[in-house]
Amino acid sequence: MALYAFGSNGSGQLGIDSKDDTAIATRCKVVSRLLDRSGIPVKVVAGGNHTLVLYSTGQVYMSGFPVALAEHPGDHNHIDRMKFQVAELNCSDNVEIKLCSATWEVSTLITADDHIFTFGLGSKGELGHGTRSIMNENLCPPIDRTFIPEGASIIDLASGLQHTVIVLSNGEVYGWGNGRKGQLGEPAEIVSEPRKFDAVNFKVMRAVCGREFTYLVGDQGQGQHAVLGSDKFGVRSHAPGSVSGWKDIGASWGTIFVLHQSGNLISWGRNDHGQLAPRNLPYIAKMAVGSEHVLALTAEGKVLAWGWGEHGNCGPDVDKDGDVKSPWSEIKTPDGDGRQAIIGIGAGCATSWLWTDCA
């Protein structure tokens, strides 16, 4: 397995040992331990200047500079932050991470036994620790989890620009951070500790977060869904009545995407840079939604990109405004001859990722 990245890189968040943006998929590097033998990436999440990669082994690798770490250079080697390194929490070295997410400046990790760790800079409650506004990963205590009912567990985690949401196995939803647009339910305010969503009238299965909204879906067969928060770009008012048969969901800062089990991708919301799903897409097996762009992996193993690619996150084929020229661009495998099959994709804040089945 090999991990590649392209796009915005001003803080070394691509983990390619430089701070230069790139439109060409470039192999990621690691400080210690062999990244290529840490299992297979399960999820890639990225904030404004940092990246987290969760592997099937339960390890999380980090790159880039969350603001909180950049303000404390004595605690971390800045050169190393341009390569991936294992996240080190203040607990057992053998801790297994099952979920991760990132706001602009805060990272959230959830362990297999449902301990919630947050670190970074959170001036609007993003850390979920009350009035605490800054934490480093090797010093952070877990969030008090007494709000989780007995017998329930955390099954999903998502973050937007300044808020974070978790979904429990009993269908309840909790969130914290900036909720001034109603993205964390009512009252619409900053929420500094996990607070339950009271207005949702169905059992929630998944959640994703946009810039100022939260999107929730229920049972795949029933198709129940809800958008909470700002209606900017019509993300609430233009939502379909049902999304039955959904396979995966995603959200950019102003657009919502629903991938159906049929391989059909629907979307609604912002489209000033071509963010909405293009017409006549082939069968989509997987998708990864970034801040204003999307990657899609087809059944044939091709990676398609569309939306705003001003930092190279949609490849080199963009116009003067950074928009993809055609309905979509195809991202070639790094070797260019098809020998490496792309098996996974990820997207963040103007950053893109792919991983192959060859080392």
C-alpha cells in the first residue's frame, strides 16, 4: 500500500516533506515506523493546515501544523510535521482509534472503547472541554463521556469548520462547537460541551458537517434525513424528500452529496465553482468530499475530480479561477501506466489523497 497526496500544502499538511502546493499525486513520507505497513487507510480528514490518516490497525498518523502546535514550537519539531508521524496521546501506546475528524484547527480522535480526545485551538467550543481553548495531543485528557447512555456506543463522527457531531448506536446525536447557525440544534449558540440534538425525530445512522450546517441520515431503506443550521445555498430548502437507498453521504462547506447503492450520486447546494455532481457520471463506487471539491472512485478504478481546484487538489487541468475545465478531470495513478490500482480516496481543505495496492 502506498499513500499519495496533492493540493494545498502551505503548512506541510500533505506530508510530502515540503511546503509547496502540488497538482501531481506525490508519495507521502513518514518520520518513524513504516507507513506502508500500518494497514490500509480507513479515513483521511484534514483541517485548514493539518491532516489525520486513520489506518485499519487503529493507528492515526498526523502531518501539518494545527495552530495550537505551531504556537508551541518547543513541543514539536516543525521539520517532522512536514512528514507523517504517529499521533501520541497521553494514554497507552497500544490505544486503538476507531474514528477521527478535524475542524479548521482541532482534531478529534475516538478510541475503540469510546474515549473522546480533542486537541488543537478551539476558541468557539471546538474542543468540547468547556472553557478550555487550547490543547496539545500528548497532554489532552478525554472528554467526560458520562453523557453516553449505558449500553450505547459511538458509531459515527464528523466535523465542519468549527463544530463536531457524534452519532450513538441508539440513534442519538450529540455535538459541540460553534452552533450559532443552528447546526447543533437549539438554542443556536456556542456549545462548549457535548449537547444532545433534541429536534431529530428518527434514529440517526450517519452524520456529516458543512461549514454552518449538519446533515443527518437514518435507516437506508426508509431514507429519513435532516439538515440543521444555515440554509445558505439552499442546503435545507433544496433537499429531496427522501434519500432511501443511500450508501454514503458527504458535505463540502456549502454542498451535500448522497451516493446511492445504485452508484448514482446526487447533490444540492453551492455550485459557483462546479461543486455539484456533474451529469452523466459513471457508476461511482466511493466518494471523498473536500471543502469545495470532490473525488470519486469509479467501478473501473478511475479517480475523477471536480469543483474548486485552485491549489492543485483537482489535478493540473483547471482554468484561471481554479475550476476544473471539463465536467470532471481524471487523476492518473502516480506511475502513469495503470500498474498501481487505486483502492481508496480522501479529500480535505483543498487537499486530496489516494492510496494504491502497491508499495
